[in-house]
Amino acid sequence: MADRRIVAMPGDGIGRIVLPEAIRVLAATGFEADYVHGDIGWELWCNEGNPLPQSTIDLLAEHKVGLFGAITSKPKDEAAAELSPELQGQGHIYYSPIVGLRQLFDLDISIRPCRSFPGNPLNFVRKGAGGQIEEPMVNVAVFRQNTEGLYVGVEWTDPPEEVRRAFEMHPKFAPFKDVPGPDLALSTRIFTRPACRRIVEEAFAYARRHGYRSVTVCEKPNVIRETSGMLEQEARAAAEKYPDIERWSTNIDAQTMWLTKNPEDYGVILSGNMFGDIISDAFAGLVGGLGFAASSNVGREVAIFEPTHGSAPKYAGLEPSIVNPIAMILASAMMLDHLGEEERAASIRGAVGKVVAEERVRTYDLLKIPGGASVIEKGAATTQQMTDAIIESLATAG
Ligand code: IPM
Ligand code: MG
């Protein structure tokens, strides 16, 4: 038995396909661990009314490190409609279990590296001043505050009287004071100073450790003054301890506009929960998209690593499987970094880079063709062939 236990939570759909592939790559690096299965996902919701069972929570509390595949998430009403008949009408409300895990274990830091692999046909290209094609190499690490902001879940339609009264204390609530309860929906955006401080400190420390020139706070303090403002304040304070790193500020809207103009200029990007969700997908789109986007969820004790993509149910049943396992494999490399296994992590990234650059083995996304059963006859690699190529490359990347 290995010394290390990892909780493997494949979840739904293609999560069940890509997670075992990542474990194959981990094993091929010589990393030794036992993988304990943790149940999570849509089937549990439909059959038990809870997508995140206590047994999985207990496993994570015990072993501290988890690999997560993907889960199907649906809006509240659609989710309720899919509950098994005997559970209907009992007040079960669907909450995304990954959001639940982030909050339960206070996994407050999410790091989402968005880095171009040279030669990736999915890399962003643009036209230069003379009409020439430029392919800027993007190397951004998004730091997303992972537990607060609009994700706290403090929200109501038809808020209770006390809540209404509290809101009425604010002069800006005046235009809404006569709105009937059922016509009034409130979702609150909560930031706390300790959480802002922690992510800011982590972001600057990461920038220094990894040689980034700047930390950009990407929020909207000109409008959302209190919450965005608090993150800005904390960043300003932290920056004083990091004279070697420039502190920049951008607004989320302008940042998405500049995304395609000068993405190579940015280093660490620091955002609250919602804007971090958005900007991390936006940058991921420049470096290969969902097949390449991995993220960490790191708290003081527990950490979970996942590909950013969803469960893609329409591809889950295809035999052979066609989905790109790279995002999950890169997530497992992030796990190795977290466990102090930086060399093995680097070897995985090196092997992925080599396979991508060689363009010999390409899943359908890398061929830029629509997904479906027919991609294999069009020359696409299967999920397993892609993993095999990466494993082969590990051996030669040395
Ligand atoms: C992500 C995802 C999740 C989020 C969803 C699945 C709830 O988009 O990890 O970025 O919004 O955080
Ligand atoms: Mg997202």
C-alpha cells in the first residue's frame, strides 16, 4: 500500500472517462498513491436528493487531497424535475456539489493557469500592424477567490420582511421599495477582508515564485465599490511588500475586450468569485479551450484538482471515447505541484507540450472538427490514444 491516499471523484459523464486517464499518467511518472473512490454527482441527486454524500466529505476530510472529474449541473427547477418521483416535493434543492465542496472545506483559492503550448493549433492568433499573423504566447495564472462573492448562496425571491427592511435602510433601495415580494429577487455579493487578504497574499507570492512581472486585480471597483473596493485595498497593501512586482488594475469588462488585443502582457490575474469564473474561461479560450483548462481549489487543509470542463453528457456514451483528457491530466500535474512533486508535474507538462507540438496524435478538438462518433474515421485520436502518447512522451521527455 502506498503512503499517499487520493480521493478520486470521477462524478458524471466524461469525468468518469478522463479521471482514470489522469491516474494512468500519474502512475507512469512513478508517483505512488492509492486512489479511494468518492461518490459525487447527478445520479446521487436524482436517486437520493443529495449530489454530495457525507461519505465523500469524510474521505476528503481524512485524506486531504482529491481529484475531481466533472458533474452535471442544472438550474434549480430543471434539477427538481429530474428527482426520482418519491423524492419530489420534499423541499430538496440542487446545489452544485463542487461549489459545495469549496465552501465546506473553505477551498478559497482557485488557481487557473492559462498557458499556451507552442504549436497548439488551438492557440489564439491575431493580425499584426502589417497584416502578418501573430501568435502571442499567453502565460496567465488566474487567481479566483473561490468561496465568497456571488457564490455564497445568500439569495431570495420574495425576501423575508426583515431582509426587506434592512435593504430599505439603504437610500439606493428606494426605487424597489414597492416591488411586490414575488417580483423581487436578491442575490448578495459578500466579500470578507481576511479572504481578500489571503488570496492577494497568495497571488503575489505565486507571482514572485514563478517569475511573473505583474499582478492585475480584475474587478469593477468603479461601480461595485464596496466588494471590489475591498479586494483593491488589500492588493494595494500587499503590493508594498512586493516592490519587484507591478500591481495593475483592470475592469472586468475592459479586460475581456483587451483579451484578444494584448493577452501576452498579463501575468497573474486576481478576481473575486464570479469575475474569476468568467475571466478564467476567457483566457482558457486563448490557449486551447476546455480541453486544456485545469484548476485547483486549495484551502488551508484540503485541496481538490479538476479540469474546468463539464460532464459533456453527449460524449460520455461514445465508444471509443473521443474527448481530450489533457485538462484532467494537467489538473493532476497541479496536484503533484501541491504535493511537492514539482519534477513529476513538470514532466507531465513537458510530455503534453511535446505531444501537442508533434501534431501526430490529436483529439477532435485539436483537429478543429465537431465532436461525434465519426471523428475517429476522420483521423481523430481516441481519449486513450492521447493518454498513451503522453505517457510515451514522458519516457522520452526525460
Ligand atoms: C467552474 C465552473 C463552476 C463554477 C460550475 C460548474 C458551478 O464553471 O469551476 O468554473 O461556476 O464555479
Ligand atoms: Mg466556470
